[in-house]
Amino acid sequence: MIHEFNMTVDVDPKQLALSQGRIDLEIRVRDYSRRNGGDGNFAFVTEKMVVDTISPSIRAISRNNNAKVGGTGLLVYQTSSDSVESGIFVDDIFFPGYPVTKENDDGMKICYFAIPYDVKGHPNLFLWAKDNAGNTSNKTFYCYICKKRFKNDKIKITDSFLKRVLPYFSYYIQDSQGTDIEHFLRINRELREKNNLALKEMISNPDPNQLWNGTWLRLKNSATMARFADHRSYFYKGSKIDTKYHMGIDLASLSNAKVGACNHGLVIFTGRLGIYGMTVVLDHGQGLASMYSHLSEITVEDRQKVSRGDIIGLTGKTGLAGGDHLHFSIMVNGVFVNPVEWWDSHWIRDNISRKLALLKQNDNP
């Protein structure tokens, strides 16, 4: 008969005064047999281990780091070879870093990070790294944060709007009791939160390589109807009923206008996404993703590779949309950021391209 016994033993190198280096962990087992003069059967196994009490090293390489509230930042940094995980914390939000190439062996990494639109004061930013033994390192780096004020907007909810959009959400509200406006509030609050959590989850395992390149495109011949992080106040029959922030930019062109991919990427989602309606999400690598919502038609499939400008769908008014338009968003590790920066070639040159050039200099000293 075989008996199975599981036991977890914690070994604290500091408490045992173990020095850095190799040790042998010996596990001995004795049973209750009367053999060997009553001493029983005896067995042992030796496991070779390494005591590691030294934290990994990490340092910032890029120096001129600037970011706006609601915007994106990029840091080039270097870790020691024993680092297995690293990135940047912005307060309690972690943004993972990525090796420059698969063949990268000098510890050089890049990390895209976001300064949330609703950050209070100057956020606490620091580099973080961890090794296989669980040792961690923190190091601050300089980043100038430019404050930004966002627009206040009033949204008037009418009965005609409710009668048009609520049937689209029948799958969500069919089992609940309440008036049309109560159904709207449930959608605007509960479903919105679920949709944003689903977005964060779907882009939580991005391609570690940079898939995008060059200029980022916006919807052709379009007018801006709503801006990023607009603070929206919803009114019904003259009374304020809700407030929310608009996590993207609304662009309007002709009805059912062709929507092109803003840059090279991989399709990671197609289909209905609650308040966003018919939606396409693209992975651009290293934590960057773009979202195209309220579409009337989708012309790409999941896991399809697309190039900048490829048609991925047609504008529409699905979801919680008041009219035909495109809701366009960019996310960094699941945090919404201002797309305007990514449409600006000068911003990309000053904040992205110049820093990536540091990596080439490092490869060719």
C-alpha cells in the first residue's frame, strides 16, 4: 500500500543565516516497519538548490519622459539577467515591460504606460522587477506629468431615444422589472462596467512584439462629435440622472462609412459588446490595442492580421449610440488613453520614435 503525504516547507534564508550560493536540501523518510531492529525502512532524496537573496537591478535609460493626464508614456529601461518580470507601476496599476526583440539578451526593455484621466495629483511612478526567487526591486524615474482639463458635456435622454435603443438590449433587461429610464440606467451603469472589464480581460495577453509601424490613421473625412474623457451628465425630463466619462472619441462621416484599421495589428475580438454595439478590437502588440464600436457591419474575422487602412467594418448606430458614428478608443494594458496623441506624427516622433532609437544606439555603440 502506498500512502501519499503532502507538506509545504518554507525556507527563510535570512532566518537560517544561509549565504548566497548553492545548497543541498535533504528530505528523509522513515516508516513504522519493524525491520532493521525496529528502526523501520529509511529513504532520503537530495535536491540541489540555489539561495538567492540579491534583488534584480533595474534602471531607466530614456531621460526625457513626459506624459499628459489621460495620455501615454514610453520608457526604455534595462534589467539584470536574473529578472523574469518587470514593468512600471502608476500608483497601483501595473504596466508590464517587453523585450525589444525575441533575441534580446542585454536586458533592454520598453514599457508603454498610461496616466489615467481621473488621476488625483501627481501619481506615484516607479520601475519594478522580480526574479525567480521572488526578490523584487523598485526604482523611481523622472516623468513630467502635464495636467489636462476635460470637457463637460450634457446628454439629453428622450423617450424616442429610449424606444429606439432599448430593444437592442432586450437580452440584458428582459428579466428585470422597471421603467424605460430605469432600464437605461442599468445598461449605462452595470453593463458599461461589465463591458470595460471584458475589454481589459481580452487584451490582457498581448503580442509581445511591436505590430504597428508609422502613422496612425483616423476615420477618413470625419468630424469629431465627442472627445476623450468628456464628463457626461445625463438628463431626463430636465433632471440629472447619471454621470459617466466618455472613453474614446466619436467620429462621424457619411452613414455606413468604411472604417479602416488605424495601424497594423491582429484582430482579437469581433461581435456585440454591450453598450459599444458591434465592435472590433485590434492588438497592436506590447500592450497597445484599438477599439472600433457602434458598427453596422464587421468585415474581418478573429485572429486575422490586418494592415493600416484595411477595411474592418462600416460605421453604424448599434449599442448605446444616438446616431451613425464610430466610437474609437485606444488602450494601454486595458487603460483608455487619448487617441489624439497617436494621430499626431510629431507626438509619435518626440515621445516614441526617439526613445526607440536609443535601443539601436545600444546595439551599435
